[in-house]
Amino acid sequence: MSKELLLEIGTEELPAKFIEPILEQMKTGAATLFREQRVEHDAIRTFGTPRRLALWIPELSTQQAPASEEAVGPPRKAAYDGNGNPTKAAIGFAEAQGVNVSALVIRHTPKGEYVAAVKHHKGRATSSLLPDLLDAYLQSFSFPKSMRWNASGIRFARPIRWIVALYGGRTVPFSYAGIKAGTATFGHRFMVPERAEKKPKGIKVKDFESYTTSLEQHGVIVDHGRRRDMIRAEISAVANEQGGALEYDESLLSEATFSVEWPHALAAQFDPAYLALPKDVIVTAMQEHQGFFAMVAEDHALLPHFITVCNVEYEDMGEIKRGNERVLAARLADAKFYFEEDRKTSLEAKLPKLHTVTFQQRLGSMYAKVERVETLAGHLATLWEDRKSVV
């Protein structure tokens, strides 16, 4: 028999770049944990949003698989006397292994005959194992940066605010970081159903289906794969409405996916005067600093429009649009200033400053390194020309 396991760790907003790696870590960690504990299961799935990390196993066996354990003891000649009676060595070994001395068996090895104790483990109920297993599972999580936030001293990427742990619809009784596991999750921080209380209220769930359905009613798309598809479709549709095409890579799409719980694509614009800057300067300000999607014309020339993926959807998105435009305007103003300042001096004029930058204590400055690279490059070019002439 098997039952469904659902685990959710609710947190303060996680950095987008932390989520995808930890979800993979959660999947492999769960597979390893249950394999070592001899608990059979089917597919393991993980889900993540900025405020939650979830593990779902539709079918997790209700019982550990039986196992046998064998321990080799003293040599046979030391374990039994000439009449075949067990000696103190055999009795002591049996007691240490928790078996009756009469249950000892003889094993033939390359080194001779030895006594051995064979212990059969029937296996415990999975429900009795889960409290300790889930505690160890959460302790195994590793983040690029973590923090302590309460008296428990537990480290995590961001403070944990709630835990949902359900096995077969029942709460798994354990606590972590001072948080007791229960059946209540929380929806979107800002989007709530009509007539709902403004104060966050726990949403009771009993299984994965009610978990995903209830959260969607409270502004959370749990499945990040679905959110990714929604974002891809929405930004393409918005770009078409603006008469442009998108130019982005998958890393930017992933950042958007793990930055929101309820994605909504919104088109905005910037001052066309900034198009005098190189395209790469503008796109860098958009993508790396703000996570915005750039739009281009058919000839791949940059358009004075961009798309941002919001974490909310209101009837009037005007203020959010203007806010994003103001932020990007400030970024582009900075980019314009530094670009123009850099152009006031040539690269050659900057070269002497490398004398003041140490490359390595025993190898001199960065200027010395440049000179060495220049000499080596010339030498290699000469060798290449000589080789070509021989061929």
C-alpha cells in the first residue's frame, strides 16, 4: 500500500536564483533518503515560488521493505570448544548483536570459518519514520547564502514562516526551526479573493489537489513549469501587440518564473532618446538590473519598449507601469552618464593606470601582464605564419 506525501516550506521571499537549484537538490535528496530507508515510491516532484518550496510524492509506501543484516564475529575455533559448546567469545558476540547464541551461523570465508549473526528487520511503518526523516531532510538543504533569524539557530536561505506536512491526508508531527508542521498554507501576499480578509489567513489543505486548487484561488500558481509557459505566452502576445519581437535567453525567463507567484506581463516604454546608446548598454540595464524583456523590430533594432512580468494583476496597472518606467529611466540615465564618461578617454590612455593594479605579488602589475601577453601573442602569430608557409 502507499499514500501521498506533501511537504511545503513557506518562507519570506527567496532570491529567484536560489530556487531552481534547491528544487533539484530536494528531488535528488528525497530519492536518496527514501532509498536508504527502504521506502518505495513513485515519481518525485518539486515546486517552487518566491515564498514556498514544495515536495510531492503521489505514492509513498506505507511500510519499510524488510531487510537482513549480517555481522561476522570470531573464528569458529574460538567460538566453540572441542565438544561444540559455545565459548565466552561466541556468547559475548551474540549478546552484542542482540541475538540468541543458538542463532549464530557458520560462514566460510577465504580466511577460514567464522561465526556470524543474521538479523532480520521486518521494517517500520513509514508514518513512524517520517518525523525524523523530514527533519533530517530539511537539515540537508544547502544554499549559496543562508541566515539565522530566531532562537533555534537553524540556518536557511530566508526565514521559515510555516510548514505543511501531510502523509495520507494526516499531519506529520514534527517541528523545524521552531515551526510546527500543520495543514495550513498561505496564499499570495497581495492578491486575495473578493470579500476575503485583508489579514493573511491560513488555507487548510488535505492533499495535493486541494493544495494547488486552493492556492490558485488565492493568487498562487504552484507549478513553476506552468508559470514559465504562461509567461512565455504572455510576453509573446504583448510583444505582438506592440508590433515588436522579444530578445531574451532562458536565464531571464527563469528569473521571471521564480520571481512571481501570479505572472502578468505588462508593456511599458522608455525615452527614445536613449536609443542613441549602444544596444548592449540598454539591454544590460534592462535585463541584468531589472529583469525586463527587451523588444526589437524586424531588423533586430531595439525598440523604445520593454516588458516586465509583474507579481500581481489588477484592473488598473497604470501606477505599476509608471513605476517600472521610472526605475528604468534612472538606470538608463546612469548608463548614459558612465558610457559618456568612458568615451572621454581612449583605451590606450587608460593603459598606464594598470601600473597601479597588482596582478600577483611575484609577477608584477597588470601592466606587466599585458606586456607579456602582447609578446607571447606576437610570438605565436609568427609561429603560425611559419607553419602556414611550410604547409
